[in-house]
Amino acid sequence: AIHGPAPALAGLDKADPIGTILSAAMMLRLSFDLGAEAEAVERAVEGALDDGLGTADIGGTLGTRAITDEIIRRI
């Protein structure tokens, strides 16, 4: 569900964390039967993307930490 490692991006605040975050939502739903919690994570990601937020690789302007913090804030 997530891309492979990107060693060239290590420490540069450029890697897109959304695949990993959505994998956590999938884990909540499928491994722990926490559907409501998974939906909260998915809604937070969807809301951020709908608002045009993201890392440069998907047309956004935020770094890894900033988009992660924004998604957490929305949960």
C-alpha cells in the first residue's frame, strides 16, 4: 500500500507520507476492527487533499512534517 524507500529524500522533508498514513487506517479497520477510527483518518487525508494540501510530488507545497501535522490536526 506504500511506495518503496526513497533514500535520496531522507532528511529533506520531501517524502509524501499519505500512503503510509492510509495504510495505518487500513490496519485500524482490518486488523483491529476499528472502522470509525479508520474513517477518521481517511476523512482527514481526504479533507487535506480536497483543500489542495500535499507535498510537491502531488502538486502541493508542504513538506512531509507539515502535511503529516495537518492530517493529525484534522483527525
